[in-house]
Amino acid sequence: MEERSLNLDDFLSRFQLLRPQPSRAALNARQAAVLVPIVRRPEPGLLLTQRSARLRKHPGQVAFPGGAVDSSDASLIAAALREAQEEVAIPPESVEIIGMLPPVDSVTGFQVTPVLGVIPPNLHYHASEDEVASVFEMPLAEALRLGRYHPLDIHRRGNSHRVWLSWYQHYFVWGMTAGIIRELALQVGLKP
């Protein structure tokens, strides 16, 4: 398999030239936001977490730091930054916000907005023991390789929808997280 290289400047210019367009109206009313942290390196990384197995919702799943918008949050961006600080100790002032992807409906009834931000490579992550089992980095070029995502059509309550599945090392990346990464790959115009 051919190894792909993707530098941050190339990624940023692709993302900013091809601004995300809403693909459809989100159905859920409750708002949430996740931070999609891109680590500034010569070959950038994508920071992900594995949720604690003790959590009631989505235990053990790979996710981006994020959660529900609180009344104290001034915006979706503020919510994503607050959650990233609470979950993995990313200081909000260290995040360079570069944009957002269209919101996605979650199975738990939230409209989730992915907020993209670039973070420095030298941050010391400290996972919240209550929420996060581990923090790991995936090379951005690998994360955005469309061929790594495999579709699975699920039928639930008379509705059919597609989820995406992938593995990275020993992490199973699927559902909304895989869908957001795949949407980002499509957004920046990368080919399978």
C-alpha cells in the first residue's frame, strides 16, 4: 500500500478552498459540539479519545472530545473548547479554530457540530478519568484515506442508515466519529 503524505498547509488550503456545505437539515434539536483536533506536525496528526468503559452512553467508543452545549457556552465553538479542556486538558487558548463541518444527528438525540482546530504538538494531555480511557493520535493522512472506511447498513425502528467502520492499531473507529472523519476527507477532496 502506498504511503500518503499530507502536510498541514495543504490540508488547510484544501479545507478553506472547499468550504463545507450543509448536506441536509439536521433533525435533532438538542445541540452538542465536538473538537476535531489536528496536531501541528510536519506530518499532522488527528487526536482522538477512547471513552471510559464506565460511561452510560457510548462506553469504550473512540470519539472526539465534546458534548452537549451548556447554558454557559457562548457558542458551539465555546462548547467544543470547554469539553476538550474538561476531557483531555487542551487549553482553549492553544486551539486555532479553522472552521466547522455541517452538523450530524446522533442516535442519542443531539445535533452534533464538528469544530476543527489546530493544536500545538507539545501539549501534555491529561485524560479525565471519569470520561476518557485513553488519548491517541492517528496520522491525518491515514485518517483521511477514504478506502479505510467500510459501510454497514443498519435497520432500526423501520429506518435504514449507514454507519462507517474502521480500525486503527487496536482501536475500532466507527459510527459518528468515523462518519465525521470520512466527511472531512470528502470535504478536502481526497480520493479513495
